[in-house]
Amino acid sequence: MLVEWIIGKWYLSVTCKACGVQFAFTPDDQPDETHYLTDSAEMVLTCPECYFPLTYNGHEIRKVQAKK
Ligand SMILES: [Zn+2]
């Protein structure tokens, strides 16, 4: 994880296109807003497992809630 994983909180995450690991990259403090999730959004994220930087689009970003 790139961010601290707190049970019950929401995060934005992607699945690494190189190794398949899902990782959260930022807390989502406003779960009702979807501005991160537009298809035009694009960001480069580095996987914490394989350290492979790849570009991710909005439709590849998933909201996840931290669970045990
Ligand atoms: Zn990876």
C-alpha cells in the first residue's frame, strides 16, 4: 500500500497492469464525489509491489473500502 490502510475508510485504487496487485494510492475523503473517476483522468502510479510506473485512466480507478 502506498497509503495507510484504515479499516472503514475509502480509498482510490488501481490494479497494477504489470503484476496484478491492487493497491490504494490516495484516501478518498469524499466518497460521494466522483471527480477522480472520469475517463479523462489520467495519472502515473508506481506499484508498491513491482515498482513499475504505469499510466492509469479514470475508468481503471476503483473506489475501495478498507476491510479486515
Ligand atoms: Zn505491480
